[in-house]
Amino acid sequence: MLGVIVVDDSSFMRKIVAQSLEEAGFKIVGQAVNGEEAFELYKKNRPDFVVMDVTMRGTDGLEGASLIKQFDPSAKIVFMSLMNDPAVKKKAMAIGALGFVAKDEKEQLIALLLENRG
């Protein structure tokens, strides 16, 4: 079973994303409210994927993803955000994200994770 860390400063959004992923057969190995927490959880749990929001208090998603990728260049990170700014998407992809999906595109998120499970 593929392990995932869900990172979002909204507990409601974390719950929705985690529930969708669990229903699709993923195991939630951690949840974090910002990029710094995500980095600590990543080091501890070494999940298959990190699903991360961009805008969060404290360490944002882009900073958190950078920390994770410096620690483990093979980390698989997908951004899930309401933000539709091309410059932010470009930064996310430059960090090495697998993709960038809107928060209401859970099917696309699941498909992206399944495509990259190998």
C-alpha cells in the first residue's frame, strides 16, 4: 500500500483529501499544517508521496517541497491548490513536483499518484 503525507493548513481540506486517497487505496502516513511539519514527517516516515498545498502559514508549500527535495531528490510531491497562478505552477515544477492539481480535482490527483507509483 502506497503511503502519503497530506499537507494543508485547513484541517477540513486535509480530511477531505485524506479520505479520498484512503478510498482509492492509499495509506495516510501523516498530516501536516505547513511545509516545515511536512519535512519533519517526511524524514520520519519516508512516504511514497506528499500531497501539498502551496499557501500556508509559516513554511509554505514551495519552501517545504524544496526542503524535502534537498533531503531526498527522489521524493514525489504533488501540489494541490486553489491557486491558479502560472508563475507559482512554474516554481513548483522547477522544484521537481510531479504535478499541480486544483483542490476540486481529486480524480486527477489520484490518477497522477497511480501513474507515478513505480
